[in-house]
Amino acid sequence: MGSYHITVLKGDGIGPDVVTEAMGVLECVGKKYGHDFVFNEKLAGGCAYDAYGEPLPEETLEACKNSDAILLGAVGGPKWDHLPANLRPEAGALLKLRSSLGLYANLRPAIIHKALSDASPIKPEIIGDSLDILVVRELTGGIYFGERGYREGKHGEEAYDVEAYSEFEIKRIAVQAFEAAMKRNKHVTSIDKANVLESSKLWRRTVTEVAKDYPEVELDHMYVDNAAMQLVRNPKHFDVIVTSNIFGDIISDEASQITGSIGMLPSASLADGAFGMYEPIHGSAPDIAGKDMANPIATILSAAMLLKFSFGLVAESQAIEDAVTKVLDAGYRTPDIYSEGTKKIGTKEMGKRICDAINA
Ligand code: NAD
Ligand code: IPM
Ligand code: MN
């Protein structure tokens, strides 16, 4: 029996749709296993800008700092795209949360559920029985946080964003990747653009150094353009991928589609220690917001990661994953993963069926 404090940031668009279902699932788990999950809902993103004139009010940041973990939906949308960067939900809330809380390690597991092989655009003979890739994305450095601005160039105004990485930043994310690989298939692929970028040369050199502490782990390096191609040509090559902030953003969306839908991929953003923020890798999907169409599984699986990584509740986390598998095996699908012969259901019913499977 334990009492755990979770700050919940539903955010914008489909954020509230999917987080509501993940909270419902956590409540089911709490009841079944005798835990008290205390939710503290706060505003972040466009909804916070509308209410307070700022995307990340101090009160929200304080609540996050004072909780055991954070569950986030998604932020942003066309309504706020015109705002200056610091007031936009993406930079003003999400990136600020990640950097203020030191969440440098972003784990994005891309796993194909057997039942969903039809939903993957990749041929069954390429995927085989299963696919299980872990993208380890650096989250608080690189071009997202480098110097940026506008200046007068040779042909008038120009804009710039600097990609910079320190050895310290590369080393700590590489360690996370190798530690994860030790618990998996002992294979790390480091993705960079070392044929062009200085920051990638330092990346490659540092990852190679870190590898010396993990002699059991096989390390290979791949240029990002080739990696993007290999992910669809031969996804089975990959076990753990470690890469920079921007490459990890792109590669993980690509990996998600291999699993059937971006609505399936959870993530954990971790600092050193147990604290973390958990969110689906997808965005606020304004096109389907509030229509009971969004797939809540990515967020529900993010809640499972929360239980495991921040609370050490391994059996409870596994119970959620097993329930998701059961519901998919029973043929229930939100529209994004629907194929002929399966049963199309909405966001709420998917959440409810996963709860029922936990209680069964
Ligand atoms: P998106 O991920 O929101 O949507 C891309 C496509 O995937 C859309 O067709 C959408 O309907 C679909 N999709 C996404 N999640 C889904 C789900 N759970 N179930 C079913 N379909 C789903 O990406 P976008 O359209 O590029 O961005 C929309 C907004 O979200 C932008 O403002 C962007 O900045 C923001 N965004 C936020 C986050 C975040 O908060 N972590 C992540 C990515 C994008
Ligand atoms: C993600 C998103 C964010 C990112 C945006 C919204 C800032 O795409 O979490 O993958 O690029 O990190
Ligand atoms: Mn992204």
C-alpha cells in the first residue's frame, strides 16, 4: 500500500481525451493493488496561456517539482501558433518543463503488438514475429536549446539555430542507452551525422568511449539518413538506438508508424533518480480532438512506464501492459489502428476495456 502524488497536465487538443483514460486505468490499478494515486491537475500549454497569459504558470511548475511524477498529454495547436516562441505551448511549456526539471533521458519504446501486424505498413516477412526497439533520445540539449536568433545576412534577414553538445551531455545519455541495452539484446546503434557535423563527431567519439565500459554490448554507428532508411528496410537490425534531441524526435515518429500508429508509443523523460515525466510521443492532434477518436494506448502505456520507473511498481506496470495486449488480442481498435475484421471503438471504450481487462 502506498500513496503517490502525480501532477497531471492534460494539455491541449486530444491531451484531455487520452489522459482522462490513463487516469482511469491508474485508478483501476490503485484499487486492485491497494495504492492511492493522488492526482493534482494543473494547466500547461495553450490552455494555460488562455487562462493565465503564460503557457507554464509558476504554480504548475511548482506542483510538478513537488510531486513524485508527472503525466502529460500533449500541448500546442493552431490557435497558439502565432505567439512568440516563449509564449508558445511547445517551447514555453514543454521544453521549459523538460529543461527546468533536468529530464535529459527520453526513453521511447517502439514495440509491435502481434495483433497489430496488420496495422503496420511494413511487410510481415520483414517484421517477423515481433519487433522491439528502444529509442533513447537526448532531451535537454542540441539544437532545441542552442543559441538561436535572427541576423542580417548577405542576402538580407537570416535565422539560425545552433546544434551544440557537450561531452558531459553525450556521455550521460550514452550511459543510459548502454545500461538499457544490458537489460535487453546488448546492441546499441548510435545515430548521428558525423560525416558533416562537428557536434556529431564529438557524439560518435564520446559514445565510443562510453562503450569501453560495456564490453558485452555491441555498438554500431549509423548516419541519420541511412538509419531512417534502415528502419523501414530492416527494422530488426535495431535494439537500442541512442541519438540527439532532433534526430530522436524524427526517428521515433518513424519508428512509431512501424508499430501501426503514433497513438501506440509511450515515453518516459527521466532525470537522474526516480523522478520523471511521462507522455505519449504524439502531439495534440487537433484534427481529432474531442471526437472520441484518439488512441489512448500511448498515454496508458506511459502511465505503465510511470509506475515502473518512478514508483518501482513493476507488477502493476506489467498488469497495464498485459491488459493492453488482451484488448488488442480481442480485436478492439481505435480508428487509427483499425483494419477489416476488427472492432472499431472510441477513446473512452478503449480506456474502459483496458480497465476491465485489469480487473478480469
Ligand atoms: P500530432 O502527433 O499531433 O498528429 C499527427 C497525426 O497523427 C495526425 O493526423 C493525428 O490525428 C494523428 N495522431 C496523433 N496522435 C494520435 C492518437 N493518439 N490517436 C490517433 N491519431 C493520432 O502531430 P502534429 O499534427 O504535427 O502536431 C499537432 C500539434 O501538437 C502541434 O501544435 C505540435 O507542435 C504539437 N505537438 C505536441 C507534442 C507534445 O506535446 N509532446 C508532440 C508533438 C506535436
Ligand atoms: C515531441 C514533440 C516535441 C519535440 C515538440 C512539441 C516540442 O514533437 O515530444 O516529440 O520536438 O520534442
Ligand atoms: Mn515529436
